[in-house]
Amino acid sequence: MKRTVLVVDDDRLNLMVAQKLLAEDYHVAAVNSGELALRYLGKNNPDLVLLDIQMPGMDGFEVMRKIQEDEQWRKIPVIFLTADRTAETEEECFKLGAVDYIGKPFVPAIMMQRIHRTIELEDYRRSLEHMVELQLQRITQLQQDIIFSMANLIESRDGTTGEHVKRTSGYVNLLVEKMQERGLYEEMLTRDYVDYLRKASPLHDIGKIAVPDAVLQKPGKLTKEEYEMIQIHAEEGGRLIRENMSRIAEQEFVEIACDMAACHHEKWAGNGYPKGLKGQEIPLSARILAIADVFDALVSERQYKKGMPLEEAFAIMEYERGRSFEPELLDVFLAAEDELRQLMAEYEAA
């Protein structure tokens, strides 16, 4: 399949020469002004741009600046065409982002070689980017599989099934989606933040590894000492993540994972643990997770209790509005009743 080359030159003769030289190997689009070049790029995606510098109105340098400002256009390789062969002009061409520079009048063999080489290099770059992206996807999936495996192993120690991790992550995802729909915390819920939040949520109880089985698996009421032992899992989880993941994961991911593990038992009113943080002092990621985690604990069956109906769980959580949970976040969550019922049904059927 022939590649497309956009030729931009105000000289009709130069356009004709370029078209004649390129027509056998490429589809050629020719325009005679910078304005028309930008109009063409607005509707098409050529594989290469040959751009004259000296043009009336918008010159080649100005066109190049416009190209560099656009996220899609800047990926298109540009070769400048000019009769000005001074070092200053050549330096400016490369400074603006050109991949090459062809002097006028054209030497056909040299022009074709440079165009062929540029397109070959661009093909190689795209192929390499694709390979890197595939490899990154494999590594990311492996990391997530390891995270889920670790989380499932920890959860199984206190008699819950590994499905708790999956369910809690699903409720976190739903709450975040509803927050985004309402524009809530829009400045914080960036694409990377949301991605890290979703990937980190399964690690929130990793600190339970430091709690003895006899306490985790006790079916009856915990003593004061036993409850204090349970509480150490929050701070311990944050420590484990920071010490063991800082060298193998992005720093923002580590921070979010630490916050979720260490702070998901903090309460909006300030009477949670381990630090008694209050209101906005509690990291947003932990405030989101707290709602999802408590909801799943209420509606799910455990070895020491049955799961309660959604209405009863909602009533308990509504009572904790402004106590355990941030009011606005809880309102968003409770308003998603239909989606929550659907998720619960899917998890039950799985």
C-alpha cells in the first residue's frame, strides 16, 4: 500500500517536480500555502510532510510550530525544503523538530533516498513503539496478577475468600466512575491516579500478614488486646508496601497503595485508626476504599456471619454518613443502587 506524502510549496514548478518524482512510489498531496497545509492535516494523516520554508503568509517555520503544538500532528515526520542552505537555517529546522533538510534545487536521487530513509525509520520507530507497548502490557498484567495473588493469599487467612479482593476493587471502580460523572474531585482523578487507584486497591489488607491466625480466624468477639492486634494491619500494610515496592513500581502508585493500606480504617469524624485522621486529612484513595470495603463486608457472607440485604447495608452506611464516611462520597455511592445490585448479582453468579 502506497504511503502518502504531503508536499507544501508556494512554487507551482516545485510542486510539479515533487509530484513527478514521488508519484511512482507514493500518493502525493500537494498544497501551495501553509494555511492549506494545516487545513489538509485537519482531515488527513500523511506519512511524511515536505515543507517549504519561504512562503508568503504563513511560512514553513510557523507551520512547523503549529504542527508541534498538536498531539497527533507532531508524530508526522517533517522534512524542510529550502534554497537557504545557511547553518543558521539548518539549525532552526532541527530545533523546530524536523527530521531532515533538503536543499533546492532538488537533486532527484538524493531527495528520493532521504524520503525513503525517513519513512523506513518512521516504520521502524512505530514497530518498536508497538513492541514496547506489548511488552509493557505483559509486564503490567503480570504485576497485577501478582498483586491479586498476594491479596488473595492474605485474605484467605482470616476466612474470607479471594473474591473479597475482586468485589472490593469492583465497588471502588464503580464509585470512581460515578465521581467522574459528577465532576467530583476532578482535579485529583487524573487518568494515572485512577489507574493506580484501581490497581492498588487489592493490596489494602496486605498488613494482615503481621496478625496471628488465631486472631484473624477467631469466630467470636475479640478481646481488647486482640482488637489492638488487628489494628496493626493498617500501619503495617503501608510499611510493607513502601519498603517492598518502592524500587519496582512508579512512585505515585506506591504512595496511593500505601495510603489505601494505612488509612482505610480512618474515619471522617476522626475516631478511626491508626492515626485518628479527620476529614480531608484522610487521603482521597483511602476515603474511597473505606466505602467499598465496608459495603462488601456488610453484604458478603463470612465464616462468622451471613451477608445482609443491600437495604440493611445501606441503612447502616447512611447512619455512618459524616461519621465513618465522607458525606458527598457516600451519597454518590448510595445513588448507584442499580449498578451495585447488578455487580452483586454478577459476583454471586461467578
